Amino acid sequence: MPYSVSPIGFVRSCFKEKFAIPRQPQLAPAARGVLELIAPFDNGEAVQGLEQVSHVWLLFLFHQALEDKPRLKVRPPRLGGNQSVGVFSTRATHRPNGIGQSVVKLDKVEPGKLWLSGIDLLDGTPVLDIKPYVPYADSLPDAYNRIADSTPALISVTWQDDALIQANSHSQRLTEPLVELIEQCLAQDPRPAYQKPAPERRYGARFWDVDVHWHYPQPGSICVLDVLLAD
Ligand code: SAM
């Protein structure tokens, strides 16, 4: 029997497209956004008490990955994109009911608005619920996951001189830590693992209102080429 759920708000995020979003929260602390609550939850009563909480769980819809036909097996990027495992052993976006969950830092609370960082959420993501992180119950020192047993390896990120000047200037205009955001996201190596990019191949993604381009001068390192205001 179907049940229906409705968003309580939507995320305004630094990530304007799926590519280059970190694969989990907390991997890019400079990734920021605002959860804008909708009526009746935009009333300050709904968030009263949250100022005593450092992190929250967000339950949300992968609204740009919803599918009619449920998948039983998926190929997580974590395993290189060519090994399939049961959908319930992964945090893949393509999953029954399309529900995601992320622990994010709660930087500021206002009636109708939560300022967040360390997010892995696309701009416009519909949020279904907010729950406070409860350290004594949610942090499990003995827990293990042999599919994803440690934080992903980072690759080195360097800048062309002009690109760094552009990024610093947009950072000041946006009053956002844009250089850190780009470095933290690209260090995760957003490229699918099976791609072996030639040095001349350019990759790009949009953060806030700027388009960032980079290439792989050699395997295992990224160089940022330009950071330009999007059209
Ligand atoms: N932390 C969440 C979880 O475990 O349920 C999300 C993990 S999922 C592997 C992270 C990826 O979801 C990001 O890299 C991004 O590409 C994608 N994503 C984020 N928001 C999305 C949305 N609203 N619709 C579709 N894909 C989204």
C-alpha cells in the first residue's frame, strides 16, 4: 500500500549539478547551503531548541535520480563503478523510494531557515524531515563497513595562477569559501573511476554561480584551469 510524504523544505546549495558533489557529507566542510522551510514549518516554533544541536540528520529525496523501476543491484563509484552489489548494501542514489540521509553541520538557525555546511546535496533537494544528531546513539566506535571502510583517498589539486585569482575574487563577491570548496570537492576526484582521462580532456562543474574547469595533467592529480561566472 502506498504512503505519501511531502517536503518540509528545500535546500539552496552550492552544488548546481550532481557531478563533483562529494559522495558523502562531511567530506567538504566548505560545502554550504541553506535549508528553507515551507509553511507551516517556517514558523520559528518548529526549530525551537535546534540552537542546542551541532549537527542534524536530513532525510531527503534524490529528486534528480528518481526511477519507476526499482534496481536490486547497483555499481557504486566506491567500488570503481564496475562491480555490482545489492542496493541495500550501498548508499547509491538510485534506490527504492529515492530517500537519502546525510549528517550535516548546523551553523545557524533562524525561523524558517537552517544554515548548513559539510553538505552533499544538490540545489533544490526536497527535504522530508530533520532530526538532531544524537552522539551517544549515532556514533558507534565498534561499527565497520567492509565495502566502504575508510574515507576515500584524496588526489592533489593545483591551480593555474589565473584560476586562483578568479576563484579568490568570486569568493569575496559571494562571501563564500570558494577556493576551499573547489579544492575539497576536486580532491575527492569526481571522475568515474573507469575513465582514464587524457591530459587535454577538460572537466567542469558549477559551484554557486561559477563554472569551474580542470584537467588531469597526470594520473592522480588535478589542475584547476579557470573559474568563470556562469552564463
Ligand atoms: N549521504 C546521502 C546518503 O547516504 O543517502 C547521499 C549519498 S549519495 C552517494 C551522494 C550523491 O548524491 C552526491 O554525490 C550527488 O551526486 C547525489 N545527489 C545529491 N543530491 C541529489 C539529489 N537531490 N538528486 C539526485 N542526486 C543527488
